[in-house]
Amino acid sequence: MIRFILLQNRQGKTRLAKYYVPLEESEKHKVEYEVHRLVVNRDAKFTNFVEFRTHKVIYRRYAGLFFSVCVDITDNELAYLECIHLFVEILDHFFSNVCELDLVFNFHKVYLILDEFILAGELQETSKRAIIERMSELEKLE
Amino acid sequence: MASSNSLMDSLFQRSLEDLIKGLRLGESTFVSKSLDEIRREIKLTDPSTKSVALQKLSYLAALHGVDMAWAAFHAVEVVSSSRFAHKRIGYHAIAQSFSDQTPVLLLITNQLRKDLSSSNEHEVSLALECLARIGTDDLARDLTSEVFTLLGSSKALVRKKAIGVVLRVFDKYPDAVKVCFKRLVENLESSDPQILSAVVGVFCELTSKDPRSYLPLAPEFYKILVDSRNNWVLIKILKIFAKLASIEPRLAKKVADPVCEHMRKNNVGKSLLFECIRTVFSSLSDQETALKLAVAKIKEFLVDDDPNLKYLGLHALSIVAPKHLWAVLENKEAVVKAMSDEDPNVKLEALHLLMAMVNEDNVTEISRILMNYALKSDPLFCNEIIGSILVACSRNSYEIIVDFDWYLSLLGEMARVPHCQRGKEIEHQLVDIGTRVKDARLELVRVSRALLIDPALLGNQFLHHILSAAAWASGEYVEFSKSPYEIAEALLQPCTCLLPPSIRAIYIHSAFKVLVFSVGAYFSAQEPTSSLLAQESTSSGSSVVNGFTYDSISSLVSMIELGLCSLSGTIDVEVQERTKNVLGFIGMIKHEIAEKPTSQDSETEAHRAMAFMEDVFSEELGPVSSTAQEKVPLPKGLELTENLEDLQEICREVLEPVAESNSSSFHTSDKVSFSVAKLTIRDQEEASSSLPPPPESASLLAEHRKRHGLYYLSSQKSDNHNDGDGNDNNTSNEYPPANEISVDSFKPKKKISKPRPVVVKLDEGDDPKTKPDASSSNDEPLSRAIQTALMGKGKGKESVKDNHDINVDTENIGQSSRREKKKKKNGERSSKRSSRRRRDQEASVTKPVEVPDLLL
């Protein structure tokens, strides 16, 4: 089960935070700070998985953004790495060569995509095509 | 005025984009200004304005930590709008900010219900997502029927989301199982891979909490395992089977084949391959073919360049290491190579694997390699290495150590590693080995001497604990040392002022023991009639101790006196106390040494004092079992639990200052006979006679408490606590009287083949007592509900599949009791609480679950 997803840049600013477990505001800040510290110092040659409290964080860096996903200890790391990549691909397709600024100005759309992709901490849609179709439908409704 | 204001606000409302742009300009008060704007805007009636305001607020809350709980009601308002865009914003805000405590939570129940039953699938999905995030017990209960309908919806999208929500609903409202479970299981047979993936995901979560309840569904899962081509689905199914197979071994056999099939495929995804390997290692490790195949595949992982794969390979090996060490040994070179990798995660895994490989034969070699690594590594990893060596070697009372001399010198070496921070553990082991292994005491003293003599070590605060152990050992086993004078000198060297007072006290006390030993040897060597005695004393100590001439002894005494006189005025009470003890003793015997030994009178005061002191230190300290305290029988008439609160009130002013002097355990004034056994009996008498004191004699009480301070019970310690002279802080605090441990503490372990020194083991285990896992009472109603649902289903399925032999795997429970339990379950379904206690008892007995026989 996914516990939370964070998108942070190198300076530590959170661009997207979605929590699938209940946490207090102060807890959320602490978590974001700790996760940032954890991943920003790691070399590119190191593994993409780190232990975080009693869970695991699987992260990947794309340009200046760190995509971090916190999962249970028993989850399959490689699968979630794929999942992050899938998410990035979808964002890329949706925003046409996405950059950090796109995410900043369209944060509600990013949330929408994320909600199509993951529900209640579980991956629910793995087909890129399906999600993009859905998103275009939703856009038409606006 | 107000209306025109609101018009202005509506027309000129800042959109979200403007807000973001404004934020990026970096004005510090911008956030608070916008917040005020938002507060105004959100109260307006125009829905568009409201929703934009809410959107801005959500943004600020998500990324800038602004609290948005106050806008809960407005979020409800926005959600009730009919425009989809507004609904979306509203639901998003709700999902982000509502929690179990939000007061307006009830208001959205109806709205959710409306949206869930809506024909517009997008509205439905919005509502489902919201429910998934914030579902409470009430919401789950109220909306179960809607979710049930949706589970059978024709639109795949909706069905998929409903399945996702089901997990949360079950969690909050277990009775929903009765309604929804059947549909959920039906979805397992769906052909749409996305739905399948969702269902399997739900079952994966459910199984990890309570595998036994889902065993009846194994055939369906098996079908999916064999047929599906979707990696995500397969990974989840494998996880389910990992849990199921660990409780049902026959499943393991059946599942092994498909798993091998997947592993053998040519371009299988690495994630799936890894999951197969992990499943094999954790639950199917009894299946030979599967295991061998998995180990072969792991080799590929280990030699891959990708650090992720290397790490995962090591991780998988550590799962299988306990049962199948050969797999690890085959890959030894890869593991050793990984030790010098740059990534700390990889290094750590490699270290754990190396420690798993350690056994009697290779412990010296591996420790040598590891110590080399430790010296070259950063402090964190260095301490990890040292820590793991210590743990592995001390397991089960030093099971793998054959050569204790080598191990003790290793411990000494560890003390000299620059980054070593494991002082406490090393201290504990030094003392432990000293008390348990008689034959190693010579080496222990040698190692301790080396540590004590070096003045450079005194400055390193991490080593203080080790030094205190060294000091204790040198004092306690001084008969093994070559030169007591050197030891005493080292114990009293000027640099010891760098030590904290508690350790300094230990040093002084050890010097005392050295002094007593030396003078005793000197005195007994003097007496010509007791030459026999002298021979005995020199033969029992295995080291050369004769040759205490007058010169040497007097120089020893004067050196000690010199070293200690400066301390007799120190601030610390403990140090001062001990110093005065030693000096007092020296004062008593000094003149005896000064005279030439002409007087044959062995009855001089000095000789008697000497005899007393030797008596004190002659009692051998043994290891103390952690359960020893409980074994001490309580004497009759001793009231341990009587409430002494009245005392507290009466003597409050007096008791506080007295409590602080509890640390001093030595009475300078009384030269009382110190047999520890006698002391405990005495203090029990006194304890019983001193309770309860008459209220008027507060001063008497104070004095009594001062004299026998330790006998006033605190909650942890019990009656027998005057430590007497021989102990200090190193040994365990719970020290039952000597005549009680002598029986069970000396159980020598006979080693057959090699001459391994005897290690005293006590009747405790080394592992801490693990509490039995309490089954979480939260899952009880859920698993019960699921089981009843499945049993009801099982009977239906029976008629359909005719070659299904319903096999009861728990033969040990009789048929009648099983039926009885079933009846009980059906009857208990209504009342949750009263049955919960009985369920806990039942939980300990294996539940009779019908497992369809897959072997047919």
C-alpha cells in the first residue's frame, strides 16, 4: 500500500503531496522535511530504495524534481519504480514536455491525474492510454 | 455597500493562476493577504467565486501549510453545486482536509449518496475517490448499499473504483462484508485486467492482515496465477500466495510449478522475477526445484551492474539465509565484493549476510576481515560492523567462540579503533566473560592491563565504560596479574582525573582490592608456620606472586597513599568515600609493615583486619540470572506491597535530602562483620520491625532511614540490597545472597571434542522474553464476517464443482467440536462485544477452515 507520494525539488519545496494515511499537519511537514533530506544527499549511483522509519521510500530524480513514494516494507520496489515512471510519462504526455512550472501552475490537474492513477493507496490503472482518455473526457466537462 | 463590495470581489477575484504568480514573486505577507481575501470571497453566495476561493485555499493548504479546516462547511456548499467543475474542486478540498473529527462530516453523507447513485460516471468516481480518502464508520455504514450497487455496475471504470473503495469500507464497517463480499469475489473472474488488478490488490491487503480467512479462495487465485499475463496482477497474486502458502504447506507444493514457469520465461520483467524469487525464498523454500531455480536467478541479480538489482539480490539472500545457508555460501565472493561498495545500503546488507555465514570455524577469519573494513570505513559503518560482531559472538552465551583468549584480545583491539562507540556493549562482555569463563581470566587481566596502562585512552569518553570494565577485572582477578604494583600504579595515575566520578570510584576500589591482595600475600608469606598456606595461595593463583619483599610492599603502600591523599578532599561523595576507606585501611596496617617482621603474633589488629578484608574479597562473583530475583523466596511476615504513603506525608521534609545519599553503601563507622548472607536476614528483620513507624518520631525515622536507607523499599528493588563491599556498578543490581545462587549458577558446560574453556550458563535464555502476539481485536469481527460469508458460499460451490473434496485439514479437532464452533459463530454474529473475549480464546485454537483439496 502506498502511504504517500511527494514531489519535491532540490531545494526542498514540495510541489505535490498526496497522503493516503491520516497525518497531522505538523507531522506532514516533518515527513516532507525528512524525506527530502534523505533523498537529496544520495548519489546517483546508489540504489533507489531507502528505509524510512518503518517503511520504505522509493524515489527517482527527474531533472530537478524528486518523485518519492513511500510504501510498506513488503512491497515490491521495482514495481513501484515502474509506477513512478509511468506517472512521469503520463504527465509528460499530458502537458507536452512537462517541466516543473507546469506542475506548479496546474496543480489541480496533476491531482486529477494522480487520482485516476492511484486510489486508496493502491495502483488502480496501469494503462497509460486509458488514463489519458479519461483525462480528455474530464477536460471536456470543464 | 456590502453588496457592491461583494460584486467587486466577484468580478475582480484573483484566480488560482494569479495567486500562484503572486506567490512566486515572493512577497512575505502575500500568503496572509490572500488568506484574508479568500475568507471574504468564500462567504459570498456566488458559486463560482466560492469555488475559486476554495481552490486557492486548497492550494495554499497543500503546499504552504495553511490550515483549511475552517472552510469545511464551505466545501460542503461547493460540493452541492451542479456544475462538475465546482464539484470537483469541492471534493478535492474535502478529500484533502476532512478528518474523522470534522464536525460537518455528517452533512456530506447525503451528497455522497446522491452522487454515488448519479448516472454521470464522473460524478460517481469523484464521490468514490472522496469516500476512499475520508471514509468513517458512519459514512461506510450508510453508503454500503450504494457501493454494493456500484460493484455490479456495467461501467468498468466505476466498478474498478468501487472495488478500490471496498477495502476502506470493510476496514471501517465490517458488516459490509455480508453485503459486498459476494460481488467482490465475482469480480475475481472478470476478464478486464484492470478490474482484476483492482480486486487482486484489495485481496492482497486483506490477506496480509489475516491470511487464514481467505484460504477458501485459493482456487480462484490459482487460476489467475496461471492465466494472467499482466505483471502487476501477477505480482499481487504472488504476494497473496506467499501469505497463504506459509500457513498451508500443501498450497506451496501446488503453486511451486507455475511460479517456476514464470521464472523461466525469457523476457520476464525484472520486477516479476524478483517477486517470484522473493515468494520462493520466504514461503516456498521447501520446494527443491523452485529453490534451486530461484538461487540461480539471484546470481544474475548479484552480478548485474545496476545497483538496484544488486541490492535486491543481497536482500533476497538475507531472507533465505536462516534456512538455506548454502545459497549464501555459493555467492560469497559477490557478498564480499559488495562490502566495499559505495552505497551504504548495499554495504549494510552485505554485512548482515556475512554475519549470517559466521560459525565456529571461520569466526576468527571473518572478524579479521571485518576489523580491517572497520578501520577503513566511516564512523557509522564502523560501529555497525563492531556491533554486529559483538552480537554474533555473544549469542547463546558465546556459542561460537572456542578460543576465548583470541576473543578477549579482539575486544581489546576494538577499544582501540578510533571511531568505536560501542563501549557499553564491550564493557558488558568483558565483565560477562570474566564471571563466566574461569580459564580466560588470565587473558582478561592481560588485556585489561594493556588498556589501563595507556594514558591516551583516558581522554576518549567513548572508552570510559571499557576502562571501567578493565579496572574491575584487574581488581577482581588480581591474583592472575604479573605485577600488581603496575596495576595499582595504572589505576591511580594522574590522568584518571579525566574520568567521570563513578568510574573513578571503580578504579579506586580496584586499587583497594590490589592492595588487600598484595598485603595479604605479604603477611602470609611472612609467617613461617603457615608456609603451607603460602604455598596454597601461590598455587591457586596461576601467576607468580611471591616475592613481595618489604621494599616492594612498602613502596606499593606508600604509592597508593600518595596517589589517594589528594582525592580525600574531592567533591564527589563516592570517590571521597572510597578514598577514605583505603586510606583508613592503610593507616591500620601501615605500622605492621613498617616494623621488621619479628613478632610472630598473628593476632595483631592489623592481621585481623587483613583477614577480614581477604574474607570480603574472596567470595567469587558469579553471573546472575535475570530471573534470579523472582526465585528468592519471600520470608514470612515481610510486607512488600504495603502502602507507605502516610510516611511520605509525615516525613516529606526529612525524606528528600536523605534520599540523595542512597548511593553510599558503605558505613565508615561500623566495622561490622560483612557476611552478605547474615546481612540479608538482618535487614529483613529490621525492615519488618521498622514498619510502620509511629507518626511522632519523624526524627527517629530520619535517622533510621539514614542508617538503613536502602531498606526503604522503592517499587523495583526488593529486600536484599545492601551490596556490601564486594560489588560495584558493573555487576547486576539484583544480587541475591550468596548461598542462594551457589546452587544454580555453576553449571559447567561439557564440551566433548575440543578443550574449550568452561562457560557458566544460567537457566535463562539469552533472548528477551517475547510477548505472544496479541491478535488485534479490530480484525476479529472482519475475519469472522468473512469466514461466515465464505462458508455460506462454500456450500453453494460444492454442488457446482463435483470433484471438489471438502477436506478438513485440522484433524486434531473433532467433528463435533467443529460443528459446535460453527453454531457458536452463527449465534455470535449479532453481538460483537461479548463474543470478542471468547473469540480471543478461540483464536488460539486452530480455526476449522474448509480447504478445498487442490490435489485432485
